[in-house]
Amino acid sequence: MPNVPVGEQSLGKKQANLLTAIMRGVPVLGRGKDFHALTDGDIRGALDTLPAGTDVSQTGELNRLRPRLLDAVIGARTRQACYLRGLPSHGLEPLLRTVGEAVRAPLVLRVVYGASTEVPLRALSYVLPAVRMAARLAAAGHRALHLQVVLAASLGCPINGLTASAVAEETGLLARCLDRLLTLLIPHRYGIYGTQTPADVLAALDDLVRTLTPEKRARVLERLGGKGGATEEEQTLLYAAAHVLVHDRAAVPLVLERGTPVPTDARVIDVGGLQERHFHDVRRLFASGAAQPGALVLSRHAVPPYTMARGGDVGLREFLDGGSPCEPPAEAARRDLDLLWDELLPSDLRRVVDVRQEALR
């Protein structure tokens, strides 16, 4: 049993057993396709790092709600129902800590989209794991839930050298479709934000890259080579730094475009595709002080949902223009579309997200 400071309440054997049972066997994904299933030893080591309750009343509330919320976020049934795969390396402690803090604080489930010159239809499926998780959390007793969608197009565009007008047009279309979809699925409890990239933000990216030692720089490049659409080393490093500024430092200005604002003093759990495990890992190489990588739960989206799959995909604009939602040859794209069809049949989806009546189509 870890040492407990005077005035704090120990986690307790029963609570530790409950949390261990929930997390036992959760997949932790590293670099390749192999994964490590969490063991009791892994979990209990992480539980020893959790802050205890400050009084009997708070400890009782933690003991009652924390297991229910944790199960709603990552439990076995949640992983199956919400199209979730597991956790990134070093993701256990941040998740346990965030869920514990969310017992008494608002909770934001955040989904971040990058820049794209052609958004696929399956991009709409990227929010569904978080939508389903929100429903399970609400059923478990959490009353202050919010889904935040961040469209980081203006940040990714200059890094990857994309055509700004094409990215803006596709991002606008995606925002309008997501707004209609989320209005149906999670009304009044979501916000769609765009990023702003003033000169000082772009300068901060350069400054952050320059803080890397040669050894850390090499480790970032080795882990992220060819990911995120980058074709040059400097692009890769800047793209990694952009993840740090958005996820860990809240250093990129966000503008609410649709929906409602996130609650103040909220705790955040990111819900991202499998590729995000690589970025979560290298974010640790930029970390300083309290700006450590936060909680991330990995969905089963194997190919970034905001870019067309190389093996074949269905474009969002093509679909809205009446194109057939035929199965693309890329297996990963088909799985994402199956998730979308589980929520809404193609005809219903086309009706829900029909934005032809809006301006700037």
C-alpha cells in the first residue's frame, strides 16, 4: 500500500479491486500491430500514483462513481459498443487520473480533425465513438458531459503545404455536416471549433521543435516517419509540435463555429484513431512541467478519417451529390463506413447531412 499523506483517504482495497477488474485485459498499443493486455501488476502500479480523497465525503463519492465512469470510458462492453481499441503506451495513468477528477468536474470528450483537400464520407464516423461513450457516461451518472470537435485545418494546412482554399472549402463542408449529425445524436452538448494560426503560433511551433535535443529529434523522426501526411523531416517535427500545442498546452486559439462552448474547468479525454498512439508517445519528448500528454482512448479508425484511404474511399462531397455509397476496396475504410451505417442507413444519413440549402456549399 502506498504512503498516504496525513488528512487524505487511502484508495482502499475494494476500490482498487474494482478498478483493476475494469482495466484488466485492456489492450495497450505500441508501434506495430501487436498489443500488450494490461495485467493486474500494471494496473495496481498505476493506481498507486493516484491522489487519494481529501476527506471521507470526497472519498466516498470517488469510490461510488469512479468505477462506473471508468467502465463507461474503457470497459469491455464499452470497447465493443463504441468502436474502441484500447490505450496508447503510457496512457493508463493519465486516464485513471482524468476519470477520477471528472467525478467532480465537467468532462469533455475531444475529437480533433486534421487538414484535408478531400474529406471522405467516413470522416463523419470519427465522432461516433465519442458520441456513444458520452451516452454510456450519462447512463453511469455523469451530468456535465460535452463533446468538442476541433477542426485543425488552418494549423495543418501550412505545415503540410496544402492549398488553403481547397482545405477551407472541404473543412467548411465537414463542419456543416457534423453540425447536422451531432444535432441529431447529442443535441446541445457539443461544440465544433476551428483553429486560428496567427504568426506567434507558427513561431511557437518552430520554437518547440528547437527545444528538442538531437537524440529526441531523432526519436520523433523515427517514430513518426511518413505519418500525418508529412514528406520531409521538418514537416514531421512541426506536425508533432502542433499536437503538443493543441492537446497539451492549449496554445492554439480556438473559435466556436457551431454548437455550444465547452464548460469551464473541464477535464479532457481525447478520442482518436490508432495513428494517434504514435503522436501521444512522442508528445512526451516535448513535455515540460505540467504540460504532459493527457488521457487518450484509441478508436478502431486505422486510417486517418479526414483523408482519403489510399486503397480507395468514398468522398463526402461525392456522396452528398448523389454518389453511390458503395463499399471502397480499402478494408479500413469499409469498417469505418460500417460504423456509420450502424448509426444511420445511407438514405437517412444523406437526408440528415444534406447541406445543399446552405450558403458556401
